[in-house]
Amino acid sequence: MISRLRDIFIGPPLPTQQSAHEKLNKVRALAAFSPDALSSIAYANQEIYLGLVVAGAAGLRMAMPIGTVIVGLLVIVSLSYAQTLQGYPSGGGSYVVARTNLGTLPGLVAAAALLIDYLLNVAVSLTAGVAAISSAFPFLWTHKIAIALILLLVITLANLRGLRETGTLMSIPVYLFLGTYLLMILFGLIRLAIEGPATAVITPEAVQPLTTLLVLHAFSTGCTALTGIESISNGVPSFRPPEAKNARKTLITMAILMGVLFLGSISLTQFFGVVAGPQETILSALARRLFGNSVVYFLVQASTLLILAVAANTSFAGFPRVAAILAADGFLPRQLTNLGDRLVYSNGILLLSVVSGILVVIFKGDSHLLVPLFAIGAFLAFTMSQAGMVLHWLRERGSGWWLKALINGVGALTTCITLFVVAISKFGQGAWITILVIPILVIAFMQVRTHYIKVANELTMRGLPPSLSPAPSPRVVIPVSGVHRAMVGAVNFARSISNEVTAVYVELEPGAGEKMRALWENWWPDVPLEVIPSPFRSLVAPLIKYLDDTDAAHNDGRLAVVVLPEFIPSFWWQNLLHNQTAWLLKTTLLYRSRQHGYQRVIIDVPYHLKQG
């Protein structure tokens, strides 16, 4: 039943050989990797507006200069990442570039920043999408958390189905968004040419003076428009050959579209003097100003919701791949390297989905509360990556290396300055959380790596003699719960591996041991049964003490092998109806401290019940 449901929602398993066919062309790749970057105009514009509107008309006039600076920063970062694609055609995300050129610790810092950025991108995109559609349908505001979580579930299932199906699915909202917003900007420019700029604009009364700090704060929140550029450099292997060339073309196209949408929407907002009302986003107010409450307005809002919902797909494409690279290097659990049935890193997808959902709930589905945590990770990853690329070109010294190093150097310097501006201006609003979590993640990465190194050292065959003598026949102890069919297989197996087999029965009630002995000897008279009284009605502790005492009495350098008979119900839920004594004993024995340098062998002999 579970397998059938999985095939319905996720799809049947794909053979490994088909992975070569699960590549994206440029059209699908733009849809798969660009939603985060393209849709960021929604929450970036909103945050700039919210940051400046408190200063009234004087503040709102700063929106265009701030937008122009951010687009200039976009150009620099895009050119820098175009260089990264050329230097690392097999996939050069911030972690790979920083670790290769700057060292392990800087690489892990970049990786931590990038993973946080991906997580926050999902939460911010979904909550901003819900805000967009709620601006058109105000009754949805009270259900924003539930709507965001439903959208998260849909995106998760889409990504679990695989790359090609995800790219196809995401193409529809991405190109619908591009069509509606480019149409809105074109229509707005035509109306602007006919009507001219608005002359009488009613703006909210200023509650704060226009200060440098306020402008820097608005700039830092607007810099979230640059998130998502990193994703293409991480996802190069997902492109069809030639991968690096196709990825670079997609990156340039994405950057141009981002600039047009961002500057176009801000300029129209300025020229028409658009001011958002309560429970309305600034882009909703712009669309309403241009189209009124027509079908086109609702189409714009719907496309905004869809693009913001699938903007999370950028994280679903990038997070699992970065996590898999970290896991392959031993800094995250190795399960994250496993390809699922649909040739995607399903464990990474599920981890991203769960943590993002928790963020949505904790921050009450409010993108305005999440945005201050957002840009730190992105710009830290940008800076580490571009600094690493400078060292890469200095070391490679190929054709035009000095120009490439200069471009990446300018990118690193620019994003580093922006990082400090963002960190300082948004520190008290939540950026401190990201700044605190990054080193915690780095320490966790190092602890995971240390664990794997210790395990490898303990498991290594080095130091063992070339020929190992076989182990002697073991002593075997069988815990007895009763005489039944599950016990038959356990006793037969125990006698097949040893001539020293002892059964042990823990007596919880006086007299029960003698009854069990009489019944036992009817079936296995050649296997001695030891009866251990348990005055405090404990099963595990007396058995553990018996094992310790008998091992000490034999003093033969061995621990007795424990053979556990265990019956398995037909359905998983039926386990709840039984005591699970075998599982409890097995767990206790596995995690007890080793004695005398030896480890006890525990063998589980299952008996599968056929009746429900």
C-alpha cells in the first residue's frame, strides 16, 4: 500500500542508467534555477518600500537610487559567477571554490552560509507568495501558514519526482510570471509616456527622519534581490552538454531579466507615486494602479504567487546537491549522498522541506520577519566564492587570467562591503541569528568529520596479521519467554553453531520457573534451562547480570553469544500490542560498555506470523 502511494505521488523508480537523460535544456534550466532570483523582486521591492515609507515622501524618493545601486551590484555578481562557471565547469558552488582555493575552514563557512540561504529562501519565497495572493483576497491572511505549508508539500513532491518533471512543471509559472510582469512594465511605460508622471501623490506622514542608517537599512533589505544567482553554479551538472556553456548563457539571461524586472517595477512605482495600503504589497498596489480590479490584476497576483512558490525550487535544486557534496567529503551524514528512486537526492529534499516548514511556523508565515536573516548567508557565500576565484586565476594563469582575477576581485570586494552593511544594519532585527548559526554549523560539520575519521581508524585492517585464525565455537545463551514456535528456530540455530547452549528464563512470579522447566524439558531435554528469580519484576537487568557472571566464571576470553527469538507481526501497527522485550534487550546489549576488550555478538532469529 505504501509502495503504491509512493509510485502515485512520486513516480516509479528509475534505473541508474537513465540519469544521463535527466538533464535540463536551457529553457527548463531557466525555469528550474531562476525562480528565486526572478521572484526576489516581490519581497525585495516590498522590503525597500517598508524601509523607506517610514520617512514619508523623502524616503520613498530614495527607492530608485537604491534600486540602481542594487542592479549595479547584480551586474558585478553575475559577471563574477560567469567567471566561476568558466573556472569550474563541473560545478563550482561557493563550497567547492572556497575549499579548493582558501582551505577547508573557509569552505565550510561558505557551505554553512549557503545552506542557511537555501533554507531561508524556501521560507521567504512561500510566505511572500502567500502575501501576494492575500493582497488580492484579504480573507486568506488568516490562513497564511497553512497555505504556505500546502505549497511546500506540493513543491517537495514535485522535486521528489525528478529533474525533468520538475523543470517541466516549473516552466509554466516561471514563464507566466515573466509574461505578465514584462507586459505590466511595458503597459506602464506606455501609460507613463501618455499621461506623464503623477503630480499629486498622497504619501504617509513621516514618522522617522531620513537618515543614512535608514537608507542603508533599506539597501540591505533590498539586496535580497540578489539571492539565487549562486544556484546555477551549483547546478551545472544538471545542464545538457556542453554544461558550462549552457549554464553561462542561462546565467546571463537570468541576470538581464532580473535587472529589467527590478528596475522596471521600482521606476513605475516611483513615477506613478504608488503607495500600498494596509495588508497589501507594493507590487499589488502597482498592478492595481495600472489595471484596476480587472482580470489582468488578478492574473498578475496569481503569477506572483506561483513564481514565489516555485522560487523554493531553486533551493530544492541546490540544497540537496551541496549537502551531498558535503556528505561525500564527510562533513554531513552519508545518507545525503544517496540517490533516491527518481535519481534525485531525496534525503536532502526531505531535510530541506522539514526545516523550511519549521521556519514558516516559527516565524508565523511572515516574510518580513524572515528577510532580516536572509541576505547574510547569500553575501557571505558570494564573498568566499569570489575570493577563492581570485586565487584560482592567480594559480592557473591561463589566457586573460589578470582580467578574470580582476573581475572576481571586484566582485569579492563589493559583496564583502555589502555583507558588512547588511550585517550591521540588520543585526538587531534578526541577522544576529544567522551570524550565530553559521559557526555552530561549521562546528557540527567538523564533529561529523571527526566521527567518520575515528570510525575509519577503528575499522581499518592495518595492523592485523595477514592470516587470522578462526574463532572458537561460542557459548550461546537463549533468553526464554515461553515455549512456542518462535523458540524452535532459535534453539535449532543455536545448536547448529555451538555445543554449549544454555536457555535462561527470568522468573517474575514465584513458581513460574518450575512450570517452565517442566515444559522446556519435554521439548529440549538436552538444552539446560537456568531459572533466574526477579523479585523486582525486571526482565533485562537480571539477564544482563547473569551474562556478566557467567562470562566472568568461564574466564575464557569470550563473551557468550545471545540468540534472541523474536516473532514479527503481519502489520507494523501490531507491534504496539506486544512488549518488545527482544528489542529492549537487544538495544541494551548493543549500547552497553564493552567488557575486557571484547564485544558481545547478538543474533536475532525472527519468526514471521502469518495471521493478522
